[in-house]
Amino acid sequence: AAHDLDTVSKRVASISDGLARDAVLTVSASDGIGGYWLPILLAEFPHDHPGITVKVQCRDVTRLNPVHVAEADVEVTYYPPTDPDTCVLGKGTLPMRMFSSPGYVRRYGMPHTLEETALHRACALDAYFERGLGNGDWDAYADVLATHKDVAFRVNSAISLGFAIRSGWGVGVQPAMVEATEPGMFMLPEDI
């Protein structure tokens, strides 16, 4: 996943090589990708491309149907493009894992299976409650959430979800690479 996002950042940089100073490069992405990962991955961009403004339009993950080509120069989306004028720059995956905070695990213990997550406070994006999101694993997680007795934090922002998990609200799903960027996040066993 980090490699996939690194590829996106390199392609954004290569597109920018042809832009004039004072140009605006509009990127459309979820708040998690646009608001968290792109600033990290494009940290050298303003140094390498002075005078170019990167305008990030963060969109609710549940509304990430492909935008029309005129709305953004670059779109990072979870869906294949439908606009015939769209050029796909890269395709990747974003492995997801269950996380909690070390403090939550010390206080309440750690689930070891997906079924055991139902015995812990849950933190989730609104989209996680919908079957058919991503691969078949998501349906199993959506089923657990649908009958969960203690959803402590439910939100439409991936960034807010990450902060809630890191703050000890409960257990929830995040991109696996969060383990490398967020020392306050504890990755739960891979079987979940």
C-alpha cells in the first residue's frame, strides 16, 4: 500500500513538472488519503515544485464515486473511472487491519478474532456498516458492526476515526501502514 501511494505521489510530481509557476494542481481524495497520507507522501513537493499550489478536495469516503474529469486534475478513488476522458495513472491496494491504542489493550484486553471484536467497544466509519464495500472480508465486518452492542465512535471521517482509535475509544479498522506513522496505534493480530 505504501508503494502504491508512493507511486501516486511520484505521478503527481511528474504531472507538476509540466505546470507553470502559480499553477494549481487539484487533487480529489477521501479525507484519509487527502488529509493524512498525501501531505506525508508529498512532503518534498513544495520544495521540488515551488510556486505550484496543491489544492486537495477531501470527500466523504461513502461519496467517492468517480468525479468528472473537469473537477480534479488527479483523483485518488476506490472505484474504477467511468469517464472515457480519464487516464488511469496507477492502481493499487490499501491493506486494512484492526487497531487499538496500547492503553485500551491494557485496560480491556485484546480481541483475537473478528467475533471477539463484538465484545469490545467499536470505532467505525459510517461506510463500514455497509455490505459490499471492498472485498468479502468487509461483509463479515459489516455483519459484526450491524449487531454490535457498543459502537462507541461512529464517524464519516477517516482522520477522526484514527484519532478516536489512538485515543482509546475502542478498536477499529485503519490502513495497515498506520503502524509506521502513528506510534500511539497498536495493530491487533492479523487473524482479525
